[in-house]
Amino acid sequence: MRYADGGALTAQGRARREAVRAQAADLFAAGVDPVEVAGRLRVSTKSAYQWKRLWKAGGVAALASRGPSGASCRLSDRQLDRLRAELDRGPAAHGWPDQRWTLARVTLLIGRLFHTRYTLRGTSYLL
């Protein structure tokens, strides 16, 4: 499933999903079977069984959203500011013969400036 903001849920989307998990916890507390919970809440049975396992181990708090998933940015805010400034200077300032920024060039620049390796896809997400 893809989302409009690049593959992650918005804060509202996470809150909606968390509300569904809270409903599931109420149903589990009432003794409803996970298969029936899945049917009532229109989720997969796999999710219902996983939620029940989490709920039994840690209660409703265990079903709370842990925020956005995925890796965090390896560059600090200060490094990102510096990268923006260096990109504004243009490719010629960094030794390239023309004024075209490519993902490969930006990736190489990040490596030179911060000694951090990114893939081309990682660079595109960063930008």
C-alpha cells in the first residue's frame, strides 16, 4: 500500500489505526475471539492475533503507535543545512564541468562532506 506522503502514514492516519487497535483491546477484554475481532474491525486475522498477543503482554499501552517507521536520517540538522548551502553553490564549485546536479553527484558530495554513504535511492529520499 502506498500513501500520498511517500510511503508513511500521516499523524491522523496513525491515530485512526491506533483507535482501531484500542477497539480491538476492548473486544479482547470482552472475550471476543481474534477471528471475530478481525471481521468486525475489517482487519486481517494475522493483525488481530498479533494485537491480542501484544495486548495480553502489555495491555492497551502495548498497542499504542510507536510513530513513523523506517530509518532516521543519518545527517544532523546542521549537516542538512550545510548540504543545502553547498548545493546552492552549484556543481561547478565542487569540480564538475557543468551546472547539473545528478543523484550520483549529490551522493558523492554527501560522502565527501560528511563521510557518510548513501545509495542513489537514499539520496533521492533525502532530497
